[in-house]
Amino acid sequence: MLNVKKLGLSLYDTYVGEYDEYNPRYVLNKTGVPEILYVITSNNPYSLSAEDISEKTDIDSYLCKEAIKALCKINAISIRDNKYKVNFPAFLESDIELLGGFNLEVGKVLGDKIISLSNEFDDKMSKLSCYGKHDIRILRYYVIGNCTLDGGAIDFLAGKGIITTSKLQPGDRDYLIIGYEESENVKEYSDNLLCSCNNYRTDKIEFCSFGDSMGNRKDMFRFFKRVQKNLEKATEHKTLNLSYIRLNEYNNQRIAKECERLILKSTEEDMYYTALKSEEKETIDFLKELGYLNFDDEQSKINCIVPIFNHEDSKIIEEISDIISTGIFETVKNTIDNLNKNLPDLTPLKHGVEFKDIANELWHLMFGATNEYLVNSGFFDSPKYRDGEGRYFQFLSFRR
């Protein structure tokens, strides 16, 4: 394969379903897909055929056509006259130049607005079940930076018709693909921002991490997905690998369920490593390695070391989210409207992508810059950089 640039790909997903030909992770993980999508994105829509793409990427013609077929099947690209365009927001380095530092400017405005609203939500923060057990700045980071700006505010903006949050896809899936040209300038612009939330849910617990995208963090969601991706090439028997991956997901769910049980137990009673059964010890070791639990030695009590938010906290968080979402709405709307009017040369607009889809990522750039501003101002605690993992904090939330 030629030294072709790639698109770094991520998902804003509600439901990706079974790991099959309609699952975007399965398709986007195929060999050559990042290069194929970069070539299509960086050229005019419907200007390249499969043969052109194969030639530009030096991907074997058969493999290239198979990857293109898979991308068409999930509607990531469209075909017209045997030529292609992308159907999702994909940004090139030239788009970063067009966007400039808009998000840093608006991030400061939104950050100052949030700080000014603190007199309206400080009393509510004090009623959180974990208030007083952890620094208020880390609680704000979770409640405002994660649950509000990357949660309630997104739903609020979607309800106002400003951004897309739900996009039905082939195979009864619901997700939005986001792409960025892989380059140092683009990585600094997007991946370095505190706007990436990963959640893995069981019946009773949500394992959450929130931070930047500058590494492969120790996080239950990312770990399972990384292992899944590696299993795709475990043997030369692709169908067998895929069949095993589907079975392995049941095993992941069993492991997560046992993690849930032991975390709940650790919060309800004193739990000591030496008193555990063999498999329980293995699970505790796993949770310790992930950074949720800790103990000094085998004789010491096992403790949860991350903030835990209970069922009743969700109502408080919703109230805080409503205050902030309402307070920042006009600024966000005006910013997105101005970008829509003044940036006709933005690559996803050239490819005919609906602006509400694009605005989802523009909002992520905005609130990521807002979170950075609130960290730098001392309003949020600052997640420490972990070599190879990036910056992030972890949390647990007890589900209803």
C-alpha cells in the first residue's frame, strides 16, 4: 500500500448492535478503510471510481472493492455513476484552518457563563451523595463537563433542532460516524480536547471515563473494544474470528456483571482480598488494574477509589444540566448559525452532509474547549496525563 493519509474514525453511537456487516466498528476496522475514506473525502464528491481509489491507495483491486461495498452497505459512502462521496462529517487539515480558533474563543465565553451560573447550582451540587468525599472540582468535572456538556446539553440542543444526536442507519442501527484527517495539527486541534466520554453499562452500574483522545486509556469500554479489534485478525479464518468475537461479547458481559457485583459489595460491607474466592480475586485484580478499586496488600480492605454517583444524584444532575443548557443556548446557537453561513468550503458541506450532523462535532469542539478553559481556570480539577493513555478521570454511576 502506498503511503496514503488516513481518516481517524470515531462514533457518536446510540446503538451499533451485533458485531456483523451492519456494525460500523466491524466495517471501519477493515484493512484499507481509513485510507479509502481519506481519498474519497479529499477529492470532489462523485469524482473517483473504485479503480481510481485502488490506484491512489495501491490497495488490491478486489480488497478495495470489498471494502467499498461494505462502506456502501452501512451508508458511510454513496455511489453515483460508479463514483463515490462520503455521507458523514469528515474534516481535513484544510478545514481546521477554516475553523481557526473559533472553539477557543467561544469556549472562554461559555466557561465564564458557566462560572457565573454557579450561584444557581452550587446548592444542588452540595446535595450529591458523594459531596465532601471528593474535591468539588472533580465533581464539577463529571457533572458539568461530562454529564451536562457531553450529555444533557446535547439532548437540549437536539431538542431545539440545532444538532443531530440520533441517526438511523442500515440494519436498524443508530449512530453517527465522525472522521478527521490523521495529522499532528488535526490531532492537537481535536484529540487533545477534554470531550471524549466512554461508558460501559451493566444492569446496575455505568463505568465511565471522561477525558481527551490522546492515548489508549485503561477503561473497560476501550479495553473490550481493543481486544475485539485484535481478535478480528487472530487467525486467517475471518468468519471463524467473527463468530468467536460474538461469543466473546457474552463473556465480556459476564465479566462486567461480576465486576458490578464486587463493586456493589465493596460499597456495602468491608471486603478483604484474602477472604475472596480465586475468581473473585482475579476480578478484583482486573478492577484494580483498570483503576476503580485499590488495596495496599492482601490483608487490607478493598476500597473504591473513584467518585460514585447514586440513583438520587441523577435528578440533581438533570437540574444542574437544565440551568447550564438554558444559560448557554443563545451563544451556542449563534456560533453554529454563523459557522453554517460563513464556511461554505468546509469539506463535509462540499460532500452534502447535513449541517446538523456537522454541528454535533462542532459542539464537541466547543465544549471540549470550554472544559479546557474551566480546568485552566481552576473551576474543574485537572486530569493528570498518563503516558500512553492521555488525560482522563474515571467515575461510577449506579443506574436506576
